[in-house]
Amino acid sequence: MVEHAKGAKHQEIRMLNRKTLDISGVSNVDSFDNEEFLLETECGFLTVRGQNLHMKNLNLDQGLVSIEGTIHSLVYLDGNAGSKSKGLFGKMFK
């Protein structure tokens, strides 16, 4: 068993066959539909994208969320990511 320092951020993500996803350290579910979930976690905002997504379990007291469906991607939204690479539209519309 791993012990964590008090106040340290801790999050676990477990995915099984791209069909089920269990996430700990979730403080809020900002939005969700059958293609995208936006979760506020201890490590930042996390976007889960896929098809036919639905929430199997939600317990914000324990910080646990379970999602089922076909999972395509997990992306942490970083406030600094846009400054590093602007992408095609950022370059076109300076």
C-alpha cells in the first residue's frame, strides 16, 4: 500500500478494455453527455471523450466516478497548453 503525504494530490484512473473507466480524486462533474464528460479532479480538469458514454456510479463524497461506453480519449485541460502550440486556427487568425 502506498501512503501519500497530507495535502498531496492523489488520483487514480483505471480503464478496462476501453469500455469501463473508474476515476478517483473527482471533486465535481461540470458537464456530461453521451460523447464527453468534463470532470474537476484534484489534478486539474479532465475531459473524457467517447461514444455512448454514461455514468455508472457517482460518489462525490468519496471522489469516485465510474463511466461506461467506448472511451476514445482522456485529456487534462491545462491553462498553459494554448500558449505552447496555437494550432491551425491560432496561426491563421493572429
